[in-house]
Amino acid sequence: MFFKDIPIRRKLMRGIVLICGMVLLVTCISFFGYELYVFRKSTKEKLSTIGKIIAANSTAALAFDSHEDAKEILAALRTEPNIVSAALYDQNGKLFSWYPANRDIREFPEKPGTMQFRLSHNFLEGFQPVAQDKKQLGYLYLKSDLGGMYERFRVFGVVAAFVIILSFLLAWLLSKLLQKSISNPILALAETAKMISEQQDYSVRAVKLGQDELGSLTDAFNNMLTQIEQQNLKLHEFNQNLEMKVKERTIQLESVNKELEAFSYSISHDLRAPLRGIIGFTTILEEDYSSKLDDEARRITAVIRNNTLKMGHLIDDLLTFSRMGRQDIIKTIVHTDQMIEEIIREVVPENRMGKISWVLHPVPDVQGDINALRQVWINLISNAVKYSGNREQPKIEIGSVRERGQTVFFVKDNGVGFDEKYKDKLFRVFQRLHSADEFEGTGVGLAIVEKITSKHGGRVWAEGTLNKGAAFYFTLPDF
Amino acid sequence: MPVLKIIRSRLLHAVFISACMVLHLYAQPVVSREYQIKAVFIFNFTQFVDWPQTAFPDADAPLVIAVLGDNPFGSYLNETVAGEKINGHPVIVQYYNRTEEIQNCHILFIALSDPQKSEQVISGIKGKSILTIGDSPDFLKRGGMIKFFKRKNNIRFEINPAATKSASLTLSSKLLRVAEIFDPSKKS
């Protein structure tokens, strides 16, 4: 586990203990270094002092060649257990007397060296001149072991270890107490935040534990919560208003729409009555008075009848269109394949059936209003047949693809197609891209298709190029 | 510098030895090793004995070492003290053949064969701050201050503190420590 991942509580404690430890260690090391320095210095000084005393005492022994006296003087060093050996050299640098007396003289330096005490290995040794007044009489050699130093360091080490352990313990205990004042508010804050995000209750407030930075953090946090709460309230109110407004408008719209549909239905219905009269009387004219009419009158009568019939179709389509708007859809399982076959048989005239090459892919069954969907297929297939009628080899392809989780049905033909820029106009009522002379029709068929698919929760669109065919797609939601 | 000092002393030593050899070969009769040591000891006494201020007329007055009688040191004593100074006093050596010649000296080595005569000399300079040294066995009994003697082939000396005291000479305790102390009540 990395340091950044451990809980803040332990992070703080570790930090404090680590700092304490480092400080202690540095202190101990510096103190140890200082001790070492001081001890070396004081040992040197002490040895130098002893050396001076011995040297001063041994002048007469050297001056008057008294080995006994020299031996006696050196023997006084017994009282200094750290001094392991000492020796006197005469003026000419010859070994004169030594201590301890039983030590092999080969163990002593042959000749006096530098007049200075220095550390070598575990010993402090050096020479000191022996002089009476200013007269040089000989040299003193002293050698001291550092047993005293090691003894002192051992004691120091034990004390230092004890102090470090005690301090660590104290630091640990104190940090345990101190970290609470920092980590507790943070933990409380985190706990509150967690509770809020889990329960979505923005009325909860974090408890403030002090006036420090964490206290102001808690305040800021609580302020934020208050703001969120207020905004939530506003949003909620706003949403409710909106919903109510939408509902109102929808009701208004629906009633207007219903009125409009009722109006158009009644208009269409009422328009049919006079049309029937016109057709009836035109038929009477053609059948009963044909002999009395000349050719021009007969032609005009035929024109009247044709136009009247056309108008009848238009009114029928309009009626269908408005019926589609008014009627609720009743969903059942629709066997699409079967339906398409039936429709092809119904809508394609006998004489054209053989000319068209059909490509029928198997398509899935859907759930929807059977009559409405029949109308959709009728309109699309009859359009395809109609607009490919002037082709030498008309080709119509019907199928479906899965796209983005829904089924897309299509009807493609190689007919006259249309200009892409008008494709939005295709599905509007009475919008035609071709003249009625070229292709007969009322301009309502695709509008009906659009209405039905949208009522089913799907959508319809077209792709096409002028003179290169058109493709109509529509989707129905899966059941 | 200690090293320099050593080098210097060694150099001096070498010069001194060659000088000795030259003198030895051409000029002087043979000086026994015994007297060589005694000469050095005599010089060393100057460092462990304090004379009263009245013993010197002024601050750079010489400290005189005198030899009375037959000089057993040859030129060795001169060589030993050559160039030495004690508390600012240059050390010089004088040789007297007769008692009358004795002047203001500080150390008097009495090399008279006649003990009677020695005693006379000692009593003659009584009260003066002169350190008397001799090597006749009864030298101290006759009032002398320091007597050389031999022990196990070593030259040692005996001091008569009563005599030095009456001559207002202060002897270093260190000197006393390496010496035998003469006790007039004891028979030697």
C-alpha cells in the first residue's frame, strides 16, 4: 500500500512519529559527534597534562642519570588505568626508562617522534619534551587506550536508546491524541458527504467541530448543501409548472386537433353528396342522351365524369387521412410477409404483373394496427409500381434491415425517383413532385404513411435520385 | 619546532663529537668517562639549584663554575657549559690552583688531594653562596655540600642539606629525590 492510500489518521500519526524520530536521530547523532569530539579533545588534554606533570618530575632523573628515580616516577602512572605505557628518552633519543617495567622494550618506539598526541588505531599516543627551565633534557612518551571513551559511549548509547524509545512512545501517544483534532472533522465530513450522496437527502448538515480551516471547510460544505437544496426546490417547482403547462397545452391541442379532424371529415363527407349527384347526372347524360349529343358534348361529359371521379378519390383519401388521425391504433401481431404478398396481388394490375421483377426478402412480423399497416404497405407498394411504370424493366425490392436496435423496412424501385432537395416535401399533404398528368394521384398517400408510422412510434424517410429510383424506409418499434 | 630542535641538537652533537676527537687527538690528556659524567652533572646542578639574588652583581653577570686544584676534566667542562645560560646568566668556568685565587664563584669543585686543605677551603668560604662539590669520601663530613660517589658503575651523589641551607642555596626537591641525603648523625 502506498503512503497516499493509507487513511489520513495513520498518515498524520506516521508523519508525527517520523518527524520526531528524525529529529531525535539527528540530535543523538550530533550529540554523539560532539561527545566524540569533546572526549577526544579532553582525553588529549588530560594526557598532555599528565605528560607535562611527569615530564616536569622526571627532569632530575634525566639530568642525573637516575634510572631508579625515572622508574619510580613512571610507576606513578599506575593510578591512571587508561595509560597503557610510558617511556622516557634521554637527550640523545635513547630509551632511558619505561613503564610498565616488565614490558619488552621492543614494544616502545625506538626514537622519539613528533611532539604531539594523536589517535592511532584504538590508542592515543605521542611525545612530550622534558625540559628543566629551558634546557632540554629528554623526551616522554605516553600511550593511552580509549577504554574510557568506549565505556562512555556505551553508557551514552544505552541512554540514547532509552530516550529514543521513550520519545517514540510519547510521540506516538501524543500523535494519537493530536491527529483526532484533524482527522475527526475530515472523517465526519466524509461520512456526511457519503450519506448525502447515498440517500440524496440534501437537508443533512455536517457538524462543525472547531473554528479552524476544517471548520470553515465544513461551513462551505454546508453552504453548498443549502444552495443545492434551494436549487433543487426551484427546479422541482419549475418542473411541476412545466408539466402542468404541457398538459394544458396538450389538452388544448388535442381538442383543436379533434375539432379540425371532425371539421375536415364532415367537409369531405358533405362534399361527397353533391359529387354523387354530379356523377349520377353525368352518367344519365352519357347513357340516356348520348344519341342527342354531338361529339364535343360527349367529350366534355366524359371530362366532367373523369374529373368528378378524381375528386371522389381525393375526398376518399382525405377521409382516410383524417380517419387515421382520429382512430386509435389497436395493436395485434401482423404477419408482414403474408400481408405484402396479398397487397401485391391486389394492387398490381394483371397486365403489369409479368413485367415487374420482384425481389422480396423475408421480413419479420411486427406488432401494430393491422389495417393501418396494410394502408402503409399499400401506399408504398402502389407508389413503387406507379412510379416505375414507364421503365422497360421495372424492379421493386422489399425487405428489412436491423439498424441501431430496430427494424427498418424498405421499398425500393428503379422508377423516376425524385430530387433529394424536395424529400422533406414528400410526406406533406397535397405535395406532389410530379404532375397529375404524368402520374395520377392525390398527394395524400405518403402523408398517410407518415401519420401511421408516427402514431406507431416509428418514423419514415426517403432516399432518391431523379430518374434513378427511390427508396422509402420506415421503422416500427420492437415489441 | 621539536624536529628542528632534534636536528639542531644532533648537529651540535656531531660538531661536539668531532671537536672532542680533535681535542682528544692533539691537545688534551685523556679525560675518563667518570669525569665526563661528573662535568655534565656539575652543569646540571646549575639548573636545580637557586642562588640568592645577592650572589649576582647584575642580571647578566656570569654564573661561575670554578675548579680548585688539579683539573680532572681537561677541557670537557668548558665544552659542556659552552654557550649555556642559566636564567640569563652565561655559564663560565674558572680554574684555580691555589686557595687564594678563589674569587666570586657559584660552584666550586674542590679537587685537592689533601682533605685537611679541603676543609680549610670550605670553612674559608663559609657564609658565601657557593655550592661546594667534591669526590673525596669524607667530603660532606668536612662541611662539603655535594659528594660524588660510585655505585654499581654509576655515578651518584650525596647532598648535605644542612650545608646548602646555611649557604642560602635552595635545592630543588627533584634534585634531592635523585640524591642520597647526608645525615651527619649517621656514620658512613
